Amino acid sequence: MSEKKSQYKTISEVAEILNLVNQKTGKLLTHTLRFWEKEFKQVKPKIFAGKRRYYDDATINTLKKIKYLLKDKGMTIKGVKKALSSLDNNIDVIEKSTINPIELKSKVKKISDLIKKLKN
């Protein structure tokens, strides 16, 4: 069991990592993780004896992205599903920014069009 502990985190540990805590009571919001598990196919905790959930690093990183997009960016669940399933999943939760190549290309085109107008 000690090997599992080093590789995996419990639902309470993940809730602490993600800072999913009720501000009034200080209780961990583990129900949020269970809800996200049902909503997002990318979240698949390992379930060992006793039906306890254990999360690996890849799943925790996915949960960080989900939390960032839902809570910080204000996206809908449908929007987050779309963002996570896209091939260009370039979400950097550490820098609190998103990198979307399509939007970037569009903005560069707008800027180049403005420069052309200014030159004329």
C-alpha cells in the first residue's frame, strides 16, 4: 500500500492541492471532484480496495486545467469539455493563460491589417 501512496493521491489530498475548500467551514469540497469525474471523461481515478479513489499526476494536472477554466476563466462545463478534447490542448494553469493558435493567428491578421491601413 505504501507504493500506492507515493504514486497516487487521495481525493482529500487532491482537494487540498486544488484549494477546493469551503471558505466558511474549512471543509474540503471533495464532492466537486466526484462531480467533475462524472462530467469529464479525462478524469479517471484509480479505484482500489474499499472503493477509495486515487489520483495520479496526469489526472491531477487535468483537474487543475478544469478548475482553472471553470473557476478562473468562467467557462461553462460544455466549453471546458470542448477545450479539453481539442487536439491543441495548450492550457497553462501555472501562468494563468491560454494559448489558442487560431485566436493568435486571427489577432496577428487584425494587427497586420491595421498596420497596412496606417501605411496607406
